[in-house]
Amino acid sequence: MKILVCISQAPDTTSKISFIDNDTRFNDDKVQFIVNPYDEWYALVRALEIKESLGGHVSAISVGGPALETVIRKVLAIGADDAIRIDAEPSDSFGVASAIAEYAKDKGYDLILTGKETIDYNGSEVGGMLAELLGLPFVSLASKLDLSEGKVVLETAAEGGLEIVTAPLPCVISAAKGMAEARIPNMRGIMAARTKPIEVAAGNAPALVQIKKFSLPAPKSSVKLIDPENVEQLVELLHNEAKVI
Amino acid sequence: MSVLIVAEIAKGAFRKSSLEAISYGSRIASKLEMNAIVLAIGTAADAQLALAGNYGAAKVIKVDHPNFQHPDSGAYTALIADVVASTQSSVVLFTHDNLGKAVAPRLSARLRAGLVSGATALPDLSEGFVVQKNVYSGKAMAAIAITTPVKIISLMPNSVSPVLSQGTAEVEAFSGSADGYKPQTSSRYEHTERDGEISLPEAELVVSAGRGLKGPENWGMIEELAGVLGAATACSRPVSDIGWRPHHEHVGQTGLAIRPNLYIAIGISGAIQHLAGVNGSKVIVVINKDPEAPFFKAADYGIVGDAFEIVPKLTAAIKKLKSAN
Ligand SMILES: Cc1cc2nc3c(=O)[nH]c(=O)nc-3n(C[C@H](O)[C@H](O)[C@H](O)COP(=O)(O)OP(=O)(O)OC[C@H]3O[C@@H](n4cnc5c(N)ncnc54)[C@H](O)[C@@H]3O)c2cc1C
């Protein structure tokens, strides 16, 4: 089993979000970057579990500059065998997907995993684009992934229940909560990660969209507190003032 | 030229989020002086499909074929790409839900058409084609320009209220043969939820509870409150992690992002990762026994008190309101 896991970095979930350059760029000053949770907790860990039970090789791939080294080392510490950094500066999901597709197209991966979405752009786009560029089947938001007779068997949420989807290999799958349990790297993993190879490959990241401006939501006006002895007043306000019930 | 809206059908009628997308697409079409055409995939009577006219669509193309029984991203993408070509569509709309997430990115790559996923407002056409969406899990917004000839948008449910109009839509069958769009994946459906349960991403009213509830056995009062309101239920991440509630109820930065009209948070502290998924709600009510709980800073209305006393009273008060109206 040759598995490729697509990794993105994202600002730590407690980061204060602000923008610079006339609100056109994210202010990364003092921001700590983490591995995008869906990529790390679900896609990567499930890939490692499959390797542990069936044998194989797990590579992680990420598109961006040298600053990605920290999150790449983390992924290697958790257990990926090696990693590829495509040295390009993508400005949208299509750029990321194109760079990965160009690299992956003749490498013979059996399974390519992405996280459900990144917690910065929240697009849920890279997996589907990558599958299309590689001409592979794609199943999004799988909360369970098993291999059976050369196929992947997945669970995805559906209206009122779930779909059990069977897809042939090779394919691209995006991983949602439930697919695996997050792992914390141990000392041995961290030591081993220092010497695991990171291939740096040249690449292109063409864009289809451009971010023009960021903005922050308007601050909430202060909360109206209601006496716990007078819950009916809340209902009255929701009905007559807020008009939501 | 036209605007094509990919609409989903559930139980013989358009989904609510698809009606929102039809209205949104029709409003773009009228600004661009184009026709709004709906591609309806699934089984519904023509009379139901014609209702798209009430939301501004001129035409509905219906496709009802076993190849589209489940949302195989490849088969859907191939079909939609062909319909985009035959209708000369320059804008394609999806809902930002499971189907939209599976298909819109594929279509974007196939047509080299710029995609904005999870749009929250109508595009600004004053300088090009600029679409607004939430980023950083609801902590910020971005205005994104699409410059490619074909533009794709997936619309966040509950973001833009549909506008009703008087029009009628003509319904026609897909003119090509659907046989060729063979799915590469197969699928079996398993019904797991109770009937009548309200889908969380589309819900207008949501009752959500956290670790303050102490244990899964105490969710009866939450479900009862949701029941009288006609609301969906949600929960914080630790609650779904420990298995008190199903994963699909988990909202927040690493769960679902939702934008209901009313979000009632009970026994939830309001951690930044939780707020990220719910701060697009129009009205937030917080019930928490700790007056210092951070959630009060993000709330419109709040009650400081014990959920076990307040929730039953709230349910009773809402019952009273409902019976008076
Ligand atoms: C990377 C990362 C991602 C995360 N993503 C998410 C996410 O997507 N969604 C999410 O929800 N969390 C997420 N979290 C977790 C988040 O930080 C909080 O830990 C979590 O939201 C807390 O859940 P809670 O409010 O239910 O529990 P607690 O923080 O334990 O709060 C319980 C609250 O209940 C109140 N309470 C107790 N008893 C009563 C009573 N009888 N009546 C009324 N109130 C009572 C308490 O005052 C308290 O405010 C994430 C964390 C990390 C690190």
C-alpha cells in the first residue's frame, strides 16, 4: 500500500486573527502554526493504521515555502515514513491541488488522503480538485475507512443516516471526524523524525481566484441578561424583539 | 448565457438549502441579464419542480437516473459539465453541503473555473465578480474575486434568505442520455436517525448543550426543548468525543459550522474553537451557571443559572407561547 497524505499548516486554533497590508494579508506575527487538525488527527493517523496492519509506505506532502518544515517534522514524528515539500507559493486550493497532482501523477499511490477542510480557508476543495486532475474517484468527508479486497469501504454522513460507499483503488478520500483517533508523537518518533528524508520538489501553483480583502465580523453588542426567575421574559424577547421564534 | 443551479431533491421536493441556492442564483442571473436554469437531479413530480419558478428560475432540467442514486463525484461532475456546456452557463451554483463539497471542486478543476466555497452573501458585481465567504472558521471574512470565464459558487445554507417571485419555471427532461455517466463508486444507505429529525446544517433553530449537562442521561430535557421549538440539536466537541452525543452534532472549528437564526447554548463555556462554528448565528442565547463564562461575550441574550432548573421552565414558556398563537 503506497499512501500519500496531503498536509496543510494552519494557525493554532487559539490564534488571534488579524490582517495587514490594508487587510489583504493574514498577520502571522506571533501566530503559531499547527498541522491542520483534520489532516493530522484523521487522514495521517488512519494512513498509519493501515500501514501497521497491511504493510506499506506513508508519505506526507505539503505545498509551500521552507517555513513548512516545522509541521512536516511533526507529521514525521507521528509516524509518516518520509515527506515531500513542493516549493511553490499557492494562493488558492487549485494551486495546491495542481502542484500535488503534478508530483503524484506518475508515482503510483494507491490511496491519497486529505483532511476534510483546512481551518483557515475552510474550502473543502483540494481533495476533489486533486482527484479530478488525476482522473481518480473521490469520496468526500469519510468518517470511516477500511480496506477490503482491493477496495476502500467508507462511511459518510447522509440525510437521516449514513452511506456505506465502496470505491476502487487508487482513489482520493477526504477524512472527517471519526476516521481515527489523534496520536501524540512520542520521544522515539520525535528523534526519528530528525533524520527522516524531506524531498523538496519544484512545482507550480496556478490560481483561479484571488483574495481581495479580509474583514473581521462586527463586535457583538453586549448581552442582555434575563432574570433566571423570569424565563418567560426571554421567550417574549425572542418572539417580539428578536423575532426568531 | 445562463446561471446554472445544481439543486438537490429529498423526499420528492427541493431541499430548503436548494431553494435558497435557486433564489440566490436567480438574483445573480437577473443582475447579469441571464436566465436562471435549475438542474434537478433526483425523483420529483413536475409540479414540484416547477416551484423553482417561485424562486426566480426560468427553467428546470430534470435528470432522474439510477447513475445518480448516490452522489458519485465523477458521474455528477461529468453530467454537470455537459449541462454547463449545453446551457452556456457562466455561473454555476451549489449548496455548500456534502454534495457541493464532493462535486464543486471537481467541476472547478475540470472547467478551470474559479470556485468560492461557502459563500455567505450575493456577489459584488460592481468591480468584477467578488464573493464573500467566512474564513478562519468564522473568525473572519474574505472577499474573493473570480476571474475565470466560468464561475462556481457553493452557498452556505441559511446565509441568504430566498426571495419569492411570481414566475413559473418550465420543466424539461435532460435532452442527452444519462446512461453514459457511470459512477465509479457504489453505495448503500443506512437509516440511523429518528424520522422527523431536523438536519443540523439547514436548521433555523438549534438547541446545543455541552459538558455542563454532566451526562448523556440528561439530554432528555434538551430534546424536549428542541422538540417544542422545532429545532435541531447540537453539542460541543468534548460531548461528542466522550460519546454522549453522535459526532454529527459536534459544532465548532473542528466540527460543523452553522448559521441558524437562533442558537441556544446550554452548559457550554464558549471556548474560541466552539464560537468559531456558531458565531454566524443571527441570535445567540446562553444559559450557563458561571457568570464569567466566555460565551456571554458572544451572546445576545443570557441567563445566569442552573440549566437543570432553567431549561424545563423555558420549554414550558415556549409551549405556552405556541398554544397562545
Ligand atoms: C484544536 C482544537 C479544536 C477544537 N475544536 C472544537 C470544536 O470544534 N467545538 C468545540 O465545541 N470545542 C472544540 N475544542 C474544545 C474547546 O476548546 C473546549 O474545550 C470545548 O468547547 C468545551 O466544551 P464545553 O463548553 O461543553 O465544556 P466546558 O468547557 O467544560 O464547559 C462547561 C460549561 O458548563 C457550565 N455548567 C456546568 N454546570 C452547569 C449547569 N448545571 N447549568 C448551566 N451551566 C453549567 C460551566 O459553567 C461551563 O461554562 C477544540 C479544542 C482544540 C484544542
